Amino acid sequence: MNKYLIITFTMVFNMVFSQSSEEIFSLIESKKIDEAESKLTTSLEADPTNAEINYLLSKVYYAKYDLMNTGKFLRAAIENDNTNQDYRDEFDNLSPLSQSWASAMKSLQSSDFDGAINKFETIKVEFPDFLAPATYHIGIVYARLNDSSNAIQSYKESVQIDPYYQKAIKTLSNTAKKTYNEGNKSYKRGDYEGAEQFYQEVIELNPNEHRAYYMLANVYTRLGDTEMAIDYFNQTVEVNPQYDKGWFSLGLNYQKNGDINEALSSLDKAIQVNPSYAKAIAQKGKIYMQEADFEMAENSFNQAIQVDPSYVSAYIDLGQILNAQERWDEAFNSLSTATALDASKNKAWFLLAQSQNAKGSCDEAKESSRVALDLKSDYAPAFFELGLSEVCLGNKTAALAAFENARKNRTWRKNAEYEIDKIKNPEKYQQ
């Protein structure tokens, strides 16, 4: 490149950059500091000796509370334009702050904590531009003293002063994560009061941490306080409306509280957020089943199965409502699928035995009842179906034994006693 072209390029560059310097100040003012830094760094690569670029970079680093780079680029600006008195004045004004900051950091590093606090407090008064980092470093001192309460308070004050101060934001975020993990440890141990305290601390650190609200709600669920659980599940989805688990849990608790409309509405929100949320779809089916709306329940369970063909609970619940409607063949198909997918569900085997007895498949019903009892030895419904299958097979003694076991359960007592009476007093039931 010839000399003329170099001169021309430099003139054009300076003219363009001079026009964009206002943009840089605007970016700094609006706290888009990284963007300003990127633009200036690119410009400096094109013209390393440009005094104005170096000066503007010093402004960027001052806004980032980086005194070392502030001084570095101010010196570069002066070296490349030693006639600019403004640059010299700013450098002179920077020196007292740099010295005070270096002294405070030295005290901190040498564990002179009282001295460090006093020095940072002085910086807060004498150098208001550095109020946020001085406050943050007071928090660092308290952390070194294991005074977490005052440390956290200082970090929070620092962010309040400068909501864009990344060091403080990151420290608060890391502290919140550690506290949240401690809460989870307490929760898993069954220390719900301890967990509650940790999760409340997380919310104080970060009011937008939806998981803390969610876990607090779970704590209150464990403690049997449904109203408080509902309140915190509501706060969970207020903070994060896209949190499908929050909507689902809210729905469960509304259901538990007898508020069916709100329960269904919350579950619908969970499904809107996550259309593949088979558990939420099936839960709507459970509510409809509870309300004896078999048509809506069946639709919900079929929808859940369509979304997740491996969702065993949906097949079981569908089989139950089909049995209730005496649609034995359909129930058999659904329950057979359930047991094929997961042979460990005793309820599925009981319901399968129920449909088999109704169909007259007594041997199969007996086998299914035995499987259910192998899984849960005191399972009254399975004893009842076992008794029916033994009656069907003509084994009165075995049937009586099965019904006697069933009658030990309060829920099944009347049904079992009726079947026992039918065996012992058949003449009463002859037509």
C-alpha cells in the first residue's frame, strides 16, 4: 500500500470513528459495556496508536471497575497524544483511587479484615463511582470471616447499586446454588424444617429461582399443609409459567383440596406447556374417574397412551373404568398390555383377574390373583378375586379361605362376608 492510500485510510478511519465515539459513550451509559469493548478492540487492532480509541477503552474498563486496564489504556492514550491535557488530568484523578484500592486489597489479602473493611468503606465515601465494587469486596471480607449473613447482604447491596455488576451477580448465583443444594440434602434426609430455611434463603438471594418455590411447596406438602403448598406452587408458576411440573403439582394439590375446576385448569396449563406430558393428561383422567365421568376419563387415558404408549398407569386406570362399565374384553386388553409392560403392578393383576372372572376365565383369574398376592401378600382385592375364581372352579374351602383374608380389610369386609354367606348358606340365594 502506498503512502497516499495509508494517509487516506487513516483520515477516513478517524472521521468515521470520531462519529461513532458518541455511540461508544452511549453503550457505556446504557451498560452495554461488552459490546463497547468489542467494537473498540476491533478498532484498536486496525489502528493501535489511535489515542481516542485507547482513551475510550480506558472508559470501558473504568465502567467495568478494572483499574489496571483503565490505567493501561489511559497511559497509551497519553503516549499517542501527549498534548491532550484531558487525558493527563484523568490519569492524575485516577491515581488516588488506584492507590486506595491497592491498599484495601493488600489488607484483604493479608487477612487484615478490620483494616480492609475500613478502607473499602472510605472508598465508598470518597469514590462514589466505585460504590458497587467496594460494597462487594466488603462482602468478600465478611465471607472470609465466615459471616455469611453480612456477606450476602453486601453482595445484594452491590447488585442494587449496579444491577449489571457481574462479579456480584455471579457470586449471588453461586451462593444460591450452594444453598439450594443444601436444601435438597435436608429434604432427602426428611429434615423438612431445615430444608424450608435453606429454600427461603435461596429466594432471598434470587427471587426468580422457581425451583426454590417449587421445593418449598413440596416441603409443605410433606408437612400436610396443602394451603401453603398451593400458595408456593402458584408462586412457582408465576416466576416461571413454562415450568410444567409446577402446574402439574399445583393441579394435584387443588385436587387434594377438593377444588376440581382449579385442578383441571392447572393440569391443562401443564399440558399446554408440554403437550407430551402423559402424566398430566392421565391425572385429568383420574379426576374425571373420581367424578364418575367415565367418558371423559376414558378419553384422557387414551390420550395419555397415545402420547406415551409405554405409560403403564394409564393402561391400568383405563382397565379399571372399562371394568366398571362391564366392558370386559376391552378391559382385558388394556390390563394385559399393562402387565406385559410392567409385571410388578399388583393393582393391574387384580383388575385383570376381575375382568377374567367376569369373562368366565376362572383359571386365568386365579393365576392373576396369585401373581397380585405374590407382589403384595395382604392385598385384599386380590384375595377377593381369588375367592371368586375358586368358587367358579368349585373349590369352596379354598374360596372361603380367600374371602376370610379379604374380610380382614375394612373396605372389602362387607363384600367378603356376603360371598362367605353365599357359600355357607346357599339356600338363602336360591331362586
